[in-house]
Amino acid sequence: MPLGYGVLSSGNIDSNLSGGIVQVSVFKEWGGTTQDVSRLIERCRDMGLRYVIHPVGYYLSETREHERAQTLDFLRRLAEMSPDAIIVHDEGAPWGARLEGIFERCYVRAVEELSTICRVSIENAHNTPDIRWFWGRYAASITLDIGHVEAAGINSIEFVNTLDNETIEKIDFVHIHKCNGKRSDGSNDHWGLDDQCRELHALRQLLKRKKSAGIIVEVVEHDQILNTLKLIEPLMMEEQCS
């Protein structure tokens, strides 16, 4: 089970941080480019690190012809750069309901097309309270974001303990961070872990059931990444020795 951390496509990989996997996150709203991603991928290869790509803000359910063509072209290029996986979000209809009609068809077609290039793993981000239904309907591979579970007002320990075996089998990646109060931008998660937080204990419970998932620390503050990695490493050792 590899352990690593996420970096923005505009950022850099810290050779001082331990880790066996790097997630390169590329945000549409921040103007991420394939050149930015390629630069970080080359760095991962040089360092012998496994990597995945995480596009954010690129909607697979986009129905407008021009915008959809642009989105899929960009995502295809990312998929070709990531032989392991790309991680995408769950989505909903524009009016807040579950995907349906043309929006559902567009989402499904995009996942199917990208899956011919690399693994497509679906993360809970849009509507975590309904994610079991979404995963059951659309996901062949799952990225469980434990921090987003807590941010949605759900006890992450109970959530993990009540996941069915079929869902557990589909989990290939885990995003881990803490829900710990709002920042100036309104977000309330992506903080570093502490040894008492539910997110850490939920991860421990998950590792008892799923030992092969890649664990990716998604923490905004750089100085909290190392402390979070150090808290997770003993949990991994426990499960490897059990």
C-alpha cells in the first residue's frame, strides 16, 4: 500500500517528503496545463515515484458541444499521461438532483471513453451523503475521501465500518485530510491530521479491511504534510505486521 501526498500542477515535488505515490492535481479554475502536469510527471519518474492525475473542475457531464469537446480533449491527454489512473469527482444534475437524462449519458460516455486509456477512479466530492448510490451505479474504481465524509457531516468511522464488501473491493485510493474549521475561502477541510481526529481512526479501520489502496495526503499547508505522513506510517506498519 503506497503512501504519498498531493501536489498542485503549478507546484513542486518535495524530495524531503517520504512517499511512494504522488497525486498531481490540475484545477481548471486556476488554469492548469498539460505542460505543468508533464513537468511534475517527469520529476516523479526521475525519483521513481508512482503517480496519478487528479483533474478538478472538468465536468464529465458537460452537455454543451464546444465545452464538452474541450473538456474531453484535455482529459484524454491527461489519461494518456497517467498509465495508472486519473481521479475524477462524482457529479449531479445542474438543479441539484442525481444525474439523469442527457447529463447521465454524457457522464457515462466520458467515463467509458477515458477508461479505454487508463483506470478512472471516482471520488466522493459533490454529494457524499449519496455517494454509495453513485459508486454502485458508475464506479469500477473508487477513491474514498475520508476528509470529505467528515466535511459532509458524516461520522467517518461509522461510514467506513458500514461500507459493503463490494465497495471495499473497489477502493483503489484514499484521500486523507482533516475537517477542522473554515479558512478564508470558505473551505473547512484539507487540514493536517492529529492523533485524536476521527479521520485518522477511520483510516485505521479501513486499513483493516483494505490493505492495497494508495493513501494520498491532501493537505493545503505544506508544513502539515510531513506530520500527517508520520501519523499514518505506524498504522500501515500495524496492518503489514497483522
